[in-house]
Amino acid sequence: MALTVFARVVEQGGFTAAARKLGLSPSAVTKTIARLEDELGTQLFTRTTRRLRTTDDGQGFYERCVQILSDLEEAETALTRGSAVPRGRIRAVMPFSFGRVTLMPELPRFTERYPELTLELHFSDGPVDLIAEGFELAVRTGSVTDSRLTTRLLTRGPQVTVAAPRYLDRHGEPRTPEDLREHNCLISRFGPEWGYRGAEGRPISVRVRGNAVINSGDALREAVVAGTGIAQGTYWLYRKDLERGEVRAILKDYELEGAPVSVLYPAQRHVSAKLRALIDFLVQITRNG
């Protein structure tokens, strides 16, 4: 019980929020943490009037707690069900666009297949410290190097340049990357320098401009589909729009390979049944979707 309370305080960022999550009174949570600190002989949190933070000892203890609680849940499942049936809660984080385009349309299939699993889904396009923030799984775009994590590739594809047919009908289609300077290019949070493969495979960069800077991949995709301008992004973001003909890939002879999309989870000797179920499902829907 004390380990669960401690983990929830870390994850919720405070005693009151953790108490609400656990269905306890704030005083009960406070007393539990105080007893735990007494038993361990160390301070787990630094408390200020503005926020609550884990100490170095508290952060290390939290990382161990996450693994212990996961192992206990798995052991309970094996004892009560007689087999490794996927069961319990998974805290996962993924990019907004990946969640909307890839996972959300398939979520009913996952819940039907694993009715005893609960997903606590968080969405973020920024950097995430999986272990420090208490996530059991993350989907990230790009190369991630962290010895604490196991990485499994979901998909990779070209870095595509796309536009809606209605935009191309009005403004014409660029034939070379340099032609983009004469078009309305929608700038993402990655900036106005767009990369391409030039002669003999050499990388080239073109500085584009346009009338919108959009820091959300999801909103950028909507703007492109609406015919606002030209955008560049990973194939997996636009693949369904490409299949429906709502956007068209241009400059295909100049495409570079895009950043990989991977699933990450804490390195451990045994992957729990619940985590394995979600990992395998993400692999399936990403590669077949």
C-alpha cells in the first residue's frame, strides 16, 4: 500500500492529487509518506510552497517501485487467473498525431481483444523521460539512445512532401526542391529548412517560406488537407490521406528517408503480459495500417 501511495504522489505531483486518484484523504496520504520516510530513514520529497519534487533518493526509489508494483501485478494475475492474461493498467505516452492517426481508430479493436486492460494515455510531442515520469511505454519519433530503455522499431518511411490536389490545381506542382521557393510552404516546429536528396544522393537543404507556422503535426496535417499549402513530414502521418487521395506526394525523386517511429519501454528481463500485448498491437497496426 505504501509503495502504491508513494508512486501515485510522484506521478500526480502532489499529495492532494494523489489522494483523489487513490480515493483517500490528503491526510492519510501525508501520514503514509511520513511513515515510509521514517522506515527508510531518508527524505523522499523536497517540499516548497509551489511544488513537490523527489529527492535523488526518492527518484531512485520511485524507479524501483514502478518495477516492483508491475511485478506484483503480474504475479497476482498469474495466481488468480492461472495464466499470463493481459490485465491491469498501462501508462503510455505518444505523439499527438500518432495517437490520432494510428492508435485511436484501432482502439475499439484493442479493448475488445483485451477487456481487462486499461490504457492511461498521455500525448506529447516534446521530450519525455519515460522512467522519471512513470510511464511504462512510449512511442517516439527519431533516434532515442538510452541504456535504460529497450527500443523496438515500429516503422520508418520516406520524408514526404505533400499538398492537396486543389492547391496543386491552383498553383501548379513543383518539379524540383528549388521550385518550393515560389510556393506557400507550411512551416512545422522543425523549421523552414527542408531536406532532400540531390544529385548522386547528396543531401541538399532548401529554405522555404509561407504564411503559416504550425507547431502541431495534427493541425499541420489538417491545413494541408484543406488546401492551404505544401508541407513536409513523415510518411506515416500522411499515409491515410495519401491512400484516400486527399493529398498527393510531390518531389518523390528527391525524398530522404524519414525518422524512425519506435516503441520504448524500460529494459527488463521479463516483459509483462500486459505490456507485451500493447507492444505487439502497436507493431501490428503500424506495419499493417
